Amino acid sequence: MTPSSAATGRVAVVTGGAAGIGRAIAERLARDGLAVAILDVTDGSAAGAAKSIEAAGYVARGYQADVSDRRQVDAALTAARSDLGPLSVVVSNAAVALLQPFLTMTLDQWNHTLAVNLTGAFNVVQAALPDLVDAGWGRVVLISSSSAQRGAPRMAHYAASKGGIMALTKALAVEFAAAGVTVNTIAPSAVETPSVQRKRAAGSMPPAAVMAKNIPVGRMGTGADIAGAVAYLVSDDASYVTGQTVSVNGGSFIG
């Protein structure tokens, strides 16, 4: 397949798209007929993910970029436009989630988390939005977290950054509604990802079976669960949905 053969003619950007939730989102949007530009900070990982998607018969390209660096974001999106065409959909998923008690948290740790999780979203969305506005149609989905809704010990920096994502979502939804662009956020909870598995192996998170006991549906979430919600929000069916936080959390109670 070639970029012009993407079924919908739309191009999606997915940050942090080489693994975990981002990878699942990229694969789902590709299956739904979008050409997908995958951005990831790890050298070669975005290209590898894109090659896997293309091997399955879909359209994808990979670009290495640190979303906290605006110059890298601008360069990646310029390349994506050249390779795939004008952007239609933006999914800001790239994030860091390190565990650190608040009283021993350093300013560098705080600043790095906000730079990637919140400023990174700003960089990607602001750089991509002109394409959506020019087309009079666009979808923006920001991945936040239940941590911002109910709090999370040892994750004050992460929760604060994701709370900022929720506020940013509402502000952008109001500002760009008349331009035909919807902006929503998905707040996952307890999703099984490589990052979670690494924390579990290090002893900083309990086994999946233990975590599942606190989830009404009786299991942890998957990347596919989040990707399904993204697929709806970026579809034509969701044209009247904007400024919303969609909690994909297996029924976990959010205070």
C-alpha cells in the first residue's frame, strides 16, 4: 500500500506510539483506514512500529522526536506532512510516569515530567492544529489519567501534569469548536503496559491479579481498550462530543 491508499484519506499523528497504549492506538487507527505518523523519543522505535503496521498492509511512518523539544516536533510533523499529507487527527499520548515521594522529589524531576507530559502536548497540538483548522475538520485526543481525578501517591508531578491536560482539553475544545475541531481527553486507569510491567518487576507495583481486585470489571485494562475509545472520538460519529473527559477505567470509582 502507498500513503494515497489510506481508506479515509485522513492522517493521524500519535505521540509515544512505539509501545504500550500509543502502539495500540496507532495500530487501531491504521486498521480503521487512517495513515498514521508515529512519534517516539526512542531511537528507531517509531520506525520499527511503523514497519510492523505497514507489514500488516496499512499505512504508517515513524519519526524520532522528543515532544518536549519544539524543534524536534516541528521537524517530525513537517516530514509527516511530506510523507503522508495534511494532518487530520492528533493523539497526544507521550508521557513519563516515574514514582517519587513528594518530599524527596527534585525540581528537575518535576520540570521534566511537566515538560514531557504537558508542554509536550502543547507542542504537538499547536504545531498540528493549523492543518485541522484549514480543513475545517479535525480531531484532537489527549491522553490524561485517573491519577488526576483521584490522586496518586508518589506521583504528584504526574497527576499535576495530567490535570493540566484535562484543563487544556476544555480550553481548546471551546476555542476551536467553531473551526470544526473537537478536543477530548481519555483518562485511563490501571492499564497493562510495558511501563507497568517494568515497575512490577522492580517491586514498585503489585501483581496484576492484586490490582484487578480493585477494578469492578475484574481485570486490568489493555491498550486496545484505550484505542477503542480513541477510535470513536476521532470518528465522524463523535462530531457532537468535545471538551469531555472519557474515563476508561473498568468501573473504578473516581472521587
